[in-house]
Amino acid sequence: MAVDDWLEQPMKEAAAALHACWVCSLGANTERGLNLAGRGAVRSVLDQLIAVLFPGCHGQGPVRQHELEGSLQTQLRMATLALTDQMARAFQYQCDVDECRDCEDCTIRARRAAGALLAALPAVQNTLQADITAAYEGDPAARSTMEVVMSYPGVYAVIVHRIAHVLHLEGVPLIPRVMSEHAHAATGIDIHPGARIGDGFFIDHGTGVVIGETCVIGRNVKLYQGVTLGALSFEKDAEGRLVKGIKRHPDVEDHVVIYAGATILGGKTRIGAHAVIGGNVWLTHSVPPHARVYNQQPNPLIREKDGRWTTIEGPWNDVGGGI
């Protein structure tokens, strides 16, 4: 008897009983023949695109200067062809879901989206240079911009977002969200690809940050860990289903700092330019420019070794929450 003979019968029974996922894909990867790209394939293309934006930093090895242009063209060709195929299948899947009967050819739409991404990459790279500078200048622990590019989770999440956002604007289904959720899993930072974010954006530490789909964030904004820019409530239609496509998340104007654990909710909520939002603040209404918002600090109690209780008196002037 072979070592794995015990496995044959239960394996056959399980395979016979399993079906395509009728909820998640409507049989997209089976009888409908769309063969949607898996998450691994999307991540592979994403890695190639990031390597193009940061040659020699996020690739597999160093790139010689005289070989740079040729190397970039080769990587772009591979990544773009693979991504175009993935997007064509995603468009076709969405057509099936929407029961579309009168739309453009999905391959044409995919090629148009790929062309838009290629055209946008130089501007994306320039914007990311500002993001990297903001991270380096905003963190006293940063020793170099190379350290920031290669190791900071907040910077990685923003890099992925800049790419995914371009595809989101082109109406590409599935793939931008797969990219953003990959960054979410890798960094703990959840940025919906629909969020509009200005340059010079820095997320320090990062874990637990949530930025919703309809957020609009200005230039030179800094967030710390645990910040939520979320929805206050979800509107429903007459049949009780969530209404999609409406403004649900706050706007943050230029040069705002939001410290750790702050929660800002609502589509009508606006944080004015140069405002500072302190740690653990809960906001559901707008804040004017240059405001400083913080919770009233309690006086901590200290129990000393002899059993006596003492307090630490204010005033509390630091509204921050960074490390």
C-alpha cells in the first residue's frame, strides 16, 4: 500500500461534492470560461509595476544606468500585457454580472485602461517622490529616503494605492480592489482605491489606518496609526438595500495632521487646512482651518509603593499621539 492510498477515496468524494462558487464568481472560472486572474497573478503584475516605479529598489536586483531604459521597456511590456489580459477578463465578468448587452468590447476597454496607466506612470512616480520626501522629513527615525522606500509600510500602501487609483478611475472591476487588499494584508493599512489623495501624503507607523472610498485628502497630510476616515451611516433604499455611489467619507484639506486613534466620520465632515486632530478624538462634524482638536485629558491616578494614591496634574498641552 502506498503511503497516501488512504487519501484516494475521501479526496474523490470531496472533489465530487464540491461545486464552483455560485456566490462569488457566478461560475466565472468554470463553465463560463472567463478564467479570472487569481490574486497571485494580480500581485505579480503589481510587483512588476512597483519595480518600474522604483528600479533597483523594489525589483529583484540592481539596474545599471546604461541599461535602465531598455530594462524598463521590457518590464513594462510584460506587466502591461499581463494586466491587459487580466482586465479584459474582469470587464467581461462585470458585463456578465450586470447582464450587459450593449457595451464596448471588453478587450478594447482593457487596452484603454492599460494605456491610461502607462500614460499616468510618470506622474504617479513624481507624486510618490513627494510622498517619500514627506515620510523622510516627517519621521525623525528615518535615516535615508532609501530606508523609507524599501521598508516603510505606510509608503508601500500609498505606492499600491497610487497604481490602483488610476485603474479605479478607468472603471476597471475587481483588480484595483485586489491590489488594495493585498497592501491591506501586508501593512494593516486599508485604503480604498477610490480615495483621492494629494501628494506629500505620509502615514506614520500605519497599522489600523482606514481610508474610505469617497475620502478626498489634500496635499501634505500626515496620519498616524489607528486613524479612521470612515462613514457615519449607510443610506438604504426602499427595499432595505445599501445605496452605493454616494459621498460617505470625510474630506481632509491641505497640511492637516491627524494623530493616533482618531476617528473622523461622515460624508459632510470636512477638516480644514492646517488643522491638528489629537489622539483618540471622535469627530462627526467639520473643523475650521488651523483648529486644534483634542479630548479633555483626565488626571491619571498613580498608586505608589506605600499604597498612597497621587494624581498627575495638567495642564495638557500636547494634542499628539505619535511615537
